[in-house]
Amino acid sequence: MNQNEQLQQRKLAAFAQGQGNAHNIYIQRTENAELWDVEGRRYIDFGAGIAVVNTGHCHPKVKTAVAEQLEHFSHTCVMVTPYESAVALAEKLNEAAPISTECRTIFVTSGAEAVENSIKIARAHTGRRGVIAFQSGFHGRTNMTMGLTGKITPYKKSFGPFPAEIYHVPFPIEYHGVSVEDANHAIENLFKVDIAPEDVAALIIEPVLGEGGFYPAPDQFLSTLRKICDQHGIVFIADEIQTGFGRTGKMFCMQHSGVEPDLITQAKGIAGGIPIAAVTGKTSIMNSPHQGGLGGTYGGSPLGCAAGLAVLEVIAEEQLIERANEIGQRFMSHLSKIQQQFPDQVGHIRNRGAMIAMELVKSGDPNQPDALLTKSLVTAAADRGLILLSCGMHGNVIRFLPPLTIPMELIDEGMAIVADCIASLSDQD
């Protein structure tokens, strides 16, 4: 039994089974877009910790910022005795938000907390109860955010009951025959059948579905949602937890459409792997909860704030927003060739900057998702030294989320592994 297997056996004996792991690969060190396990084997990382280390693993500037902060203090609680780095990061996030009016920020610890607090803020502002979310959307694993999530397995199965007054409508996905008109009609019908618009506090949407399959929301649809929210006084929340901090070729994905949200939830890429999350939004809305109504012991961690400030510097200095688009183009060039070579298996490819997806199907049919091939590809790639992630309502989408600092030659090396694995797996059918 090798070291990875030994560690996996120890984990199984120590962890509850509900917190699994995609690979029995135990990491010992990292550098930029590469990982090395406890046995010294090297892996190319096309997952970035699920879009967390956008600035690469162990970026020197982020490491230095965290180390310097540790020399002073690791925690005092920003709600008790705050510190300048938290103020500075909030100022930077307010400035970066794609919202034309004055903004305010709060800090929490996780993406789910950010989403949960965005709903609290919206309800406090409007005095209303209802929330509209979207089928296939993912917003977290707390009770409220599970309720918002539009996918049962594995996130919601056996964990109910969930909060009331959450309403799901279709997310427009042209590839699967759901048009913008279909989604608009569903919202109109919702207002006639289930809840009056004047009872809706918030509408929350991922501008690109994350766990749901990496489908971008059409700009036209986001514009319509903005009009609906304006018409009825509904708070428009953009869940940018996976799409933020340069990932899609803009600082925030909503900038592609030119549509301004009222609130933005942020986490993942904010601090290069140090846990911190935030809600940023219009001052008139953010200031609605009473003092003391928002917070959390670890929210706005000094280490997270120091890392977050460093990440923003790296994004600007290394032009990572522009580079996300270059990365996306490089991946799509490879994926186009793979799709041409394997048209029966690769049904659709898509990207928004460096948020890239390949959908695997049977016989080229969108209605025949191939979850088995997807799972086999993830396993085969790991055996060849490449970390891949899957997603999608049917588990048949490979999502590519490399660090935005990844060298182009590593993209080429990794995509050669993908092509070889698909060829090998196709030969087995």
C-alpha cells in the first residue's frame, strides 16, 4: 500500500463519509499551476481548488502578505477591534464592483455565508419574504443556500426541510432547448401562480452556472431580469463566487453584459486560498440591516484581508483579467480540435474567459448525457498527471478552471492528456 492509499485509509477512518474527495491524491507541495503528491508525483492543475487560486498556488506576493500579517496578529475579530487591512480591502471591493452608485461591503468566511447574508440584507431592505432562484444553480450548503440551489443530488438529498418562499425558474440554456423566452415566460407565470412580485425580496443568479454546467446567462436575459427587478422593487443579486476576480475575462462576470446588480456575493478567488468572503452592494441596500445584525467571528480575517489586497495587486500587475481571455482562447483551440475528432462524444464546448467547459454525450445527442465517460475521463486524466473537475446536472461536463497564471505550455501538455484519454476511452466502447 503506497502513501496515498495509506492516507486515504486514515481519512476514511477519521472523516464522516459525507465529506468525500474526488481523488485519492494527497498533496505535499504546490507551485503556480502544478501539484506534487506525497509520493513526489507531479500533476497539472486544471481546477485551481475550484476557481480559488486564480493567482496560482503559493504566489510569492500572497505568501509574503500572509507571512507579514502573521508577524503582527492572526485574529482579533473585526467586529470587536478592527484593523486597517479590512478597511482597505472593503474600499478596494467597493471600487471594483460594477455598480455605478456608492457601495458598501461586509466580510464573512465562506461563499455560502455571503449568499445567506445577501438574502438577509435584501429582506431587511424590502420587508418582503420571497426569493427567486434558478434551476441548476448552486449557491452553497447551508440550509438557506441549499434551498436556493437548484440541484438535488448530492447537495439537498435527505437534508430538508428547506426554508419556505424560495421559487425556482428555468435557466435559459439554448443547447438544451430552453430559450430566453421560455425563462421569461416562467417568471411571468410564477408571478401569476405562486407569488406576487411585490412580495419578492430578491432574485439571485449566477452569471455563469457553476455546478450546473458552466452555461453563461445570455446578456439579453440578464437585461430583462434587471428590468423586472427595477419594475417591482426586487433586489438583484449576482452570485459571483465562482465567476469573480478575473476568472471570466472581466473583474466580475456581470461586466460582460453591462447589467448592474444591486448586490454581489464574492468568495473563492478573493484571497488566493485564504478563507474569506464578502457581499458588496449599493449603500442604500447594504445599510438596511440594523447594527449588529450582520457579522461572524471569523469574517474579515486579518490573514484573508492581507491576502485579498495582495491578490488584487497581482491581478493588476500581471494583467490577469486580459490573460483569462488568452487562456480561454487557448483551451477553446484545443477543444475545437478534440470536438472535431470525437463528434459523437463531445457534444458542446463553451467558455467565458477562463471558465471553460466540454459537455460529453452519446452519439452527439444533447439529450444523452454521458456521465460514465465523464467520470472515466476524470480518473484517467489523474492517472496521467492531470487534475480535472466535472459538473453539470447530469454529471457529464468537464469544467476547466486553471490558475490565471498558468503557463501556456502547461495548457498544451494538459490538453494533450485530455485528447489521449478520450481516444483511449472511446476505443474501449
